[in-house]
Amino acid sequence: MLTTEEKQELRRDMAESSAWAKAELKRRRDVKNQKNSEHGIDDGIDKGHFSN
């Protein structure tokens, strides 16, 4: 069994890891979107109209 202090430390580590992962995914998505926009590539979805 983990002590209360060990549980708190584990929760803190998990929260930090989660925050890092979210930030890293956002950074990678931003880099990808920037590269795509430089090359004129989009997601192929016309935001103003629905396709049939």
C-alpha cells in the first residue's frame, strides 16, 4: 500500500505528465497546421456548406 504522501506525489506526477502531454500535442498540432497552411493544404472540409 502507498502512504498518503506517496499517493499525493503520484497524483502530482500524473497531473504534471498530463499537462505536458496536452501541451506537446497542441504544439505538434500547431506545427502541423502551420506546415499545411504554408503549402495550401487544409482539412478538405468546407466550413460554410454541407456536402451531399
